[in-house]
Amino acid sequence: MGSHAHPVGITKGPSMRRILLSIPHMGGNEETYVRQAFATNWLSTVGSNIIAFEDDFQKRIGLPAAALSSGTAAIHLGLRLLGVGPNDEVFCPTLTFAASCNPVRYLGAECVFLDSDYATWNLDPNILEDALRRRALRNQLPRALVVVHLYGQCADMDPILSICQRYDVPVLEDAAEALAATYRNRPAGTLGSVGVFSFNGNKIITTTSGGMLASADAVWVEKARFWSQQARDPGLAYEHSELGYNYRMSNVLAGIGRGQLEVLDLRVRQRRAIAFRYRDAFADLPGISLMPQVAYGLHTNWLSCFLIDEGEFGRSRDQLIRALDEANVESRPVWKPMHLQPLYAGCEHYGGDVAEDLFRRGICLPSSSSLSAEDQLHVVNAVRAAAGMHELDELGQPATVQSERMAQAGD
Ligand SMILES: Cc1ncc(COP(=O)(O)O)c(C=O)c1O
């Protein structure tokens, strides 16, 4: 095979540059805002970048928002705003990252896990309805529901919100993975009582580490801001009536956030293009399918996720991850369900084994918005080689056909 068709050989050894799952991608203006923080010496959790970042974010999603040190901190404060406390229970989809539900434990409450559906990979509204009906009969309704929008796609919020309204259960939207996704033309994270976002280094935009809490209730947002700065009462003395945290975003990092927000729409287009390029390049492979793209909203495809049918594909998901690793490509299983985690052993779990199946068969492929066409072709061909299929050239044609063409042309 000609090196022209394979700028990055898939059989090269471990010294080759590794293609990572999702890396930061700066837009260009971040350093200008960060320099402003240095120039004015506002190198703390106070300053004009924080104010501007919150304002820009508020304009973007249409709700007041508080900039925090992480998405996890935002979930912690959000659950506290919803009144979650010791001995309460909180419903949460089992298919998620641990940060969706760990804050439930921070508050001394316990998690109850719910299964996903295949159509969205998110919380199954039917299972939610059944679980709430059964809990109502026992007079044991949860204090809140955390609903998660996985990998850039919203859960089916209309039925979820109407069921929760019927049982008077407030909803926290964990939109950590779904900034810029929409549900029926409304932004992810603006539909429940509280919405939470993450700017962790692997997210669609990043502040290296950071998060945002949003709510239609401006008093709640102000309360979250107050708690995030140690809940110091007004006045000269350091007096505290409430328990606070050190959860505020730094003014330096908010500068990165301002620059990143300017390129968010471009990042969405880039992430979606990557997902669809994979889908098209695997169109002739049996047993590998892109995560569903539900018609009710915009899926940002923060991560390009696929399901592997071992029988048809010829390799298991784990075998594919190992083959990619050998080709210096980082990939990852879909989240391991929370009800299978040792930490959450013994928690109640409603539903079947959809989340377990998605976990067993699901894989996340490199999805950085900065992923070059050349590097993506390397990933594509590593997947194709694992499936025993011919490789593609940069035009999406079988690579062997191209080398034959080049040979004929005397190239
Ligand atoms: C679904 C989900 N929830 C919460 C978080 C926590 O966000 P952070 O890393 O900013 O604390 C993440 C990502 O890290 C996530 O993927």
C-alpha cells in the first residue's frame, strides 16, 4: 500500500503520536482575555472575565447562570437548591458518568437508578413513570430527578417533565455533555428547574476545568453563587449562617471560557461533521452503527459513539478498543452503568438491561473538533482493519483501488 494513501501507517509502533479521544481546541481570543486578567491583577475568583463569561453564557442560553469550578460542583449546588438532604432519595439514569450522582451522596442522600432506552441512550420515560407510580404507592417519592443528556443528545424531556410534574418531583438537568444541544428548539439545560454544564478539558468547549449552573429562578442562581464563595454573610465580620463551599470559577479560567464561547457553534459543526464522516466511512461495515440522532433536537455529537454487534462486526467492543490502542488510537467504552459500580452496589435499580447492553457494546471514538482529516482516516482504517475490511483513501475510496490507479499511472 502506497504511503500516499496512508500518511499515518496503522501498523506503526508505540512511538507514533497517539490520537486522543477529545482534546481542548482554543479559538484564538482566549489568551487576550486571560492576559486582561493578568494585566489588571484580578487573579482570583473575582473579576471582569467572570462577569462577562456569565453574561455571555446567559445570552446564549437565555437564563441567569453562575460560573463555578466544575460541573460536579454545579450538580452539588443544584441538588441542594432542590432541597436534597440527608436520607432523601434522588432518581438518576444508570447510564452516566459518576459525577452525575456522586453529589447525591455528598448531601447524605441515596441514589436510585433508572434504565435507558435504545432510541436516545438516555433515561427511558416509561421506566421513570413506572418507578414513580410504584414509589407513590409506597409513599416514597424521590426528592429530585437528575436527568442526563449523554454525549451531546437530549433526553426526551417533554414526557419526563410532565411525569415529574404529576408527582411534584423537581428536575436537575445534567447537560455537562450537551452544551449547545437542543430539545424542540430549546437549549439543553434550560428545561428543568436547574441546569448544569461542564467546561472540563474534554468537553466541547473548555475552561480547563469549570462548570455553570443555570436556572430560570434568578434568586436560586444568586444563592448558588453565594454558596460557591463560602457563604459569607454581608458585613465586615466573617460571619456565616449557611454552609458554603469554595466552588467559584477563577477569573483567569473565565477568560478562557469567554474565548471558547465565541467558537461554540463552529465546534458543534466540527463535532457533527466528524461523527457523520465516521458513519459514512463505516457504511459498508456490518455490525457498527452510530448512536441514534433523534429528530426532536440537535445532537452535538460531543463524542462520536458507536454500537458494535460482535456477531456481524467480527470483533467484540473490547477487541476493537485493543486493536485501536495498538494503532495508537484512544477509544473508550460507553459509561459503565452506575448500578454496576461497586460504589453504588445495593442501590435500587428500575428497568431492564438496556444500559448494560449499551455499555457492553458501545464505543466512543476520537472526536476532537481539531481532529484532522488525515488522523480521522487513520482511525477509520484502524476500525476497518479490525473488521477485516479494506482500507479507504482520503477520498473515501478503497485504498487498494487507488494504489492500483497510481501504479497504472506510473506514480
Ligand atoms: C454527564 C456528566 N456529568 C457531570 C460531569 C462533571 O463535570 P466536571 O468534570 O466539570 O466536574 C461530567 C464530565 O466530566 C459528565 O460527563
